[in-house]
Amino acid sequence: MHGAHGYLIDQFIKDEVNDRTDQYGGSLENRCRFALEIVEAIVNEIGADKVGIRLSPFADYMESGDSNPKALGLYMAEALNKYGILYCHMVEPRMRTAVGDECVCPHSLLPMRKAFKGTFIAAGGYNREEGNEAVAENRADLVAYGRFFLANPDLPRRFELNAPLNKYHRETFYTSDPVVGYTDYPFLESTA
């Protein structure tokens, strides 16, 4: 489930955009109700072992911010345990805007990671070394790479070899022309 980046679920859970006065607005529990009802419905339909969710409690994409993102992220991480879903994928607090700009941030995903009982995936501007460190220090089970993967379809191999990465060009991401875009980045030459 995509519950991040200002999309519908994110708009329900964030208090700076959710101005509802019914059972889906106001308190943290009410704002998160919609997301958790969706999780429950999907789990009941296909099984918890096939369900994961992406959340960005600290981000304010499309003006969907929250006044207490740490409490929001922690509440969702704890509430999701009830459903036994496969993973919770959260975006680092340092990744705040739609263009992916990093900022200095005193917050961390560690409380959410400790609260969630399933596989915890962190995302948000990690490089190879930072990703390895996050897993080694038990701050995440897995680390997701977006921009680097788009520019380097062979990213696992490049990481394995500690090889140089193609620089990504945001203007080529997700173009409407299937011939250009992220598919035109060069692959690593074989070392075998």
C-alpha cells in the first residue's frame, strides 16, 4: 500500500491537511482509522504475508504535513502490528519535500523500527555505505534505493563491487516516452 507522499492515505493521517470532523478526523486514532481499515481489508482478502505499506510521517509532500510526525509514525508502527503485515516501509525524516531535498533533522526512524514487529524498510537518500550501516546497526532490516536504482539498473552488482554509480538525471525519470528515461543508463561492464 502506498500511504506516503501526500497521496490519499497520507492525506487522512496528517493533521495539517485532514480537517474532517467525523470519525476519520481530529484525533490521531481517528486520522489513522482509514489507513488501518484498508490494511485490515487487504489482509483479510489476500493474507498478511502479502501486504506491506509505505509511510512518510515526517514529509510534507503536496502540503500533507503533520504537527507531530514522530507520534504519527510511532502510532502507525504499533497499530500495524495487529495485522502481522509483511513489512512497513518508512521514509527518513531528512527527506521532506517532493523533490527529495535532504534537510538536517534531529528525528530518526529508530522508535518506529523498534515498535514495528515485522520487516522494517527505510528509504531516503541512502548511499551504499549509509545503507550498510543502517542494517548493521539494526536501524532497518532493509534499505530501499530509488534514484540510484533508476540510474543503475544493476545497482546490487555495483554495490557488491563497490563500483562507481551512474549519476541520475531527475528529468529522465518516468517519462511518457518508453524509449527514453531511466532505461537509457549504461550497465556496468562485465568483470568476469
